[in-house]
Amino acid sequence: MTSPHHTDDLAARAAEAPRTTTDPRRDTRPRWGRSARLGGGTGRLLLVSLVLGLLIALLIGAAAYGLAALREQPDARYPWIMGLIMAATSLPIGTGVAWSLLVDRTTVRGAIRDTEETVEGRWLEKAQSGAFGDLLVVIGLGTFVIGMTGWQPSPSLTGATLIVVAAASAAVRYLLLKRRG
């Protein structure tokens, strides 16, 4: 038995359907989304993201300036140049990080509502799980080799190697799962 409002529910869903589709021709959501936290439209989201990105960039630039000023330099302009370069290069990254923290994913054009339910999401989860197992094997074998040879690698080399191994393992596993379909 259906309720008398059943057709109203279907009509409401049908009216909302073009907004939530991933078809770019029918999707009417804004390209950059909106923020529920800020209570405004796309313009407010982008402006606040840019301001926060600028603050992040200034903090990174100030830290780079401070660290460069601690070292003895033949040229007194070096800390200023280092600070400006670091601030300029971190501005787009800081803005992107701020935007990603503020945006409501459901308002971005083409965004998939439940990414965990997609085939690609399952592939990624399986690839990352397998890469973790690979990483444990590499850590165990590496510890054995280091213990037997007495070699003492630098911590930065060890960390970078482990990150590269984990990323490469996840990428290869993902591509294999993608190829299998």
C-alpha cells in the first residue's frame, strides 16, 4: 500500500535528480562548490580559502626566513629571498588545503556522493591493504639485513625508502586490480 504523498516524493526526487548527477551536461551544481560552514556561496568559499591560504603561506615563509636567518650567509638578502620563495610557492597549496577543508563535497559539480561504494574505491582499499602487507615484509627483511651486516642507514634515507616502496606497491596493485576489472 502506498501513501498519498508517494507521487509527491517521486516528483521531488525527479526535480532534484539533475542537480546530483555526475553527467556534466545536466549537473547544475557550482564547479567549486559551496561551504555549509561559512553559510555562503562559491564566492565566499573561494575568498575565505584564498585568505586562509595566504595566512598559511605567510607562516611558511616566516618559518623559512627564520631558519635561513639562523645560518651564516655571505649575502644578507638570502633569508628574505628564501622566505619570499617559500611563501609564493606554498600559496596555491595552502589555498587548496583550506578549500578542501571548507567545501561541502555534495555541492561540487561532478562529485560522487559515496566514493567508498565505487569500484575504484574498492580497488584502492584492496591495493592499500596489500601495500601495507608488502611494507611489513620490506621492514622485516630490511631489519634482518641491517642486523646481519651492521650497516646503519640514515633515518631520512630509511623513511624515504619506505614511503617510496609503499607508494609504488599501492600503485602497482591498483593498476593490476584495474586491469583485471
